Amino acid sequence: MSPSLKIVDPEVLRLAARRCRERGIVIPTLGEMQDPTLVPDAVRKRLSEVGLWDIDPVNLFRITWKNDPATGLYNDGNWIEFPPELTGVPARIVGLVGKWFPTGAHKVGAAFGCLVPRLITGAFDPTRQKAVWPSTGNYCRGGAFDSKLLACESVAILPEEMSRERFEWLSGVATEVIATPGCESNVKEIYDKCWEIKRTRPECVIFNQFEEWGNAQWHYRLTGGIVLEIFARIARPGDRLAAWVSATGSAGTLAAGDRLKTEHPDALITASEALQCPTLLRCGFGGHRIEGIGDKHVPWIHNVRNTDFVAAVDDQQCMDLLRLCNEPAGRETLEREGVPAALVAQLPLLGISGLSNLVSAIKTARHYDLDGRDVLFTPLTDSSELYASRLVELRAAHGDYRREDALRHLERWLRGVTPDYVRELNYQDRKQLHNFKYFTWVEQQQRDVADLRRLWDRDFWPEMFAEADAWDDGIRAFNELVATM
């Protein structure tokens, strides 16, 4: 077992194992998440009887990119390839579909990566402690869901201006829901609430996705792994894995790009963000409406040394595209304009941040003159299902959506995308963004400056990512302990 998975407290470990025994909990390994053919037949049988969003511990085995929405079991992955008729670029852009994770977003995986290593080492006591999930939306939903499946109490923290659907769902799953002031980009207010909880509620343990290595490690292994599998399946002779494009957010998803570079060193990593809060683009600030990506600081777990390109997207662009992809007039127009009907039927699988990622992928392709041999990948974190209230608000504010609106939005916001508001990072740019971490993490969050300097060491990152290789041994040992209780 890796030093990072040393047993912290044997008594707490026994309490956790006993709780799992009482609740019939078996924890899946990363190997089973990556290759569900390894999942035991007994678990598969149970899954056939349980819904994707059901609060049942067997759904831990659905924390994978390979859930089959048709059968309820597994497939080889879920992805969408966006053709030139939609994107206006010859490069192949492929989106990983997050909707088919429990809760409808892949953040259950990041939360699993943060909670499970502590649970299996006796560093978290599910019988006495509460897991606190600070988030701008999907992460606290994933954390609350994982906590419920693992028989832990949870506290979800998210900005009060996030979509109504998130709050309604959390009210029935999380033990406690805390709404902090502001919108998507008000991350410091979330951190302030965490400090208050640390001071006043000793039973609470903070799982801050912006600094938890388990977040990045899960994506490095699982998200990076599925991209490599899909590329191997769809690549034609001479094709290149050109780029991984992901919103900055907590930077966990960006870590998939670190994995891709190990096998495709020329692959680019594009960090996407909102133009209204151009943190990496201009060291700027502001508020925006691209829910789920967080900003105004550089996350501790963001390997900026490996980031090549920054693309900022206007949040109005995403709102207009949300309507284009979901309103009847928008979908009819897309089909008339030559976008395949099968693809149009899949466009509701893109939530607001997924649309932003798609635009950033188009900007990347245009900036680097990528062609039909280049394949770019991007995550579609959640779907439009989580933004039904936003569509209602847009209709109320702007009226019915017409064919004229759809044509304008298609040409302006997709086919007509230009590589504006972008930044190609050189060595000094990356060092600048690394130094930018100081103001959040050392001055505000009391991190040691020596640890900050260590993050610039090129050897740190592969060593940190390699720690996840030991998780499966630890999970199997814990499951064996559970079986003996």
C-alpha cells in the first residue's frame, strides 16, 4: 500500500468497516470503474433492478464513463462526435457524455476520489463525522450522493444563484444544504463558509475539490483512460490526438490531459473559462452564468505547467446555444441546415458548461489550424436536464424562440466562432499563473509557501498521479475487512 494510503486510525477503520457491513456496502475498485467487465455477476444482477439515480450502495458501481442508458448495465463508453456541419471546423471534436453517471454528472467520480481513500484508511469516521462538499454545483451533488451510498452524513455548500434543480434535488439527499452569497464565480465565499465550519463544527471534515488530490487522481486514471480507449477505437490511420479541452473549474477534469500527454506528448491542454471572469486569460474577475466551473482563482490541484492554451467563452453565447439545442425551432433549424437528425437528438446531452467546452474546442481548432486528422476531446459534464428552469427564464426574458434566432445563433456562435479571447501560454505565462496561486492558497487558505514551490517541480505531478495506483489494493483490503465484521 502506498504511503498516502497508510492506516491512520485502526479503530476508526473498524467502525467504517462495520458500518459498511451493516449497510451491505461494497466499494468498487478503479479497475472495475475503468473496465466494468471485472464487475462481479452478483453486482450486475443487482444493477439490473436499481435505477441510475437510486440511493442504493450498488450504484457505486455505476461511477464509470461506461454506463449503458439502454440496458442499465455497461457499454464501451458514451460519446458524441460533432461534425463540421455544426462546428464549422474540419477537426473532429468528441464530447464525453456525463449524463449517464448517477446524479447526471461525472462529479460523483471526483467526489469518490476524495472520500474513499480516507474511508479505507480510517481517516474518516462515517459514524460520527460529516463530509462537507464545497462546490459551485455538481460536485456537492456528487459528494452528497456518494456520502448517502457510503452511509455518511453530508453538508452541501453552493452559491445561492445556482439553478433551482440543484437545490431541489439536494434537499432530499444531503443532510444539510448551505447557500452562500453570489453566483458561479463566488468561490471565496464558499471557502469562507468552510473556515467557519472548521472553527465551529469539529465533527465536520471538508472535502474541498479545489485542493483535494483525489479529485485530480480519479480523472487522471478514469477520464484520461476513457479518452485513450475511445481514440484507439475511432482513430483513422494518420489521426492525431490533438487536444483535451476542459473548463478550469476545480481543475480535476483538466488532469485527464496530464494522462493523455504521457502517451501523446504533442496533445494540447486547453483550459476553458467564462469571458466575464477571465481568470487565466487576464488574471481578471467578475460574475458569469456558465454554471459548474468556478473561478477567480487558480485551484491548488491545477498543473498549470502542463496547460498550453486558454479560451474564454461569452456566457451569453452559452445561453443562446442552450436554446438552440433544446427549443423545437432550434432543433428543426439545425436539421434543415444539414446537421444529422441523430446528432440533433443528442444535443440535449450538453449542459451549459458542456456547450462552453464545445465552443472552446472550436476555438482551439481554429487557433491551431487543426484539420480532419486532428481529434479533440472535451467533457460534457452534465446535460440540459439540470437547466430546465434556465430555459423557462430565457423564454420569459426574450420571448419565443424562432427560426431567425436559431439561424443567427448557429452562424454566430458555432460555425462563425473565431479564436478571439484566447491565450497561448509560454513558460513565463505558466509560471505567472502558478504564482497567482499564492494569493488564494498561501495568503487566504494558510498553505505553506514551500508546498507551493513544490508544485512547480516537474517531478511532483507524475509522482502524485501514480499514488492512485495503490487505491485498488486498499479498496480490496477494506472490502475483505468488511466481509469479516
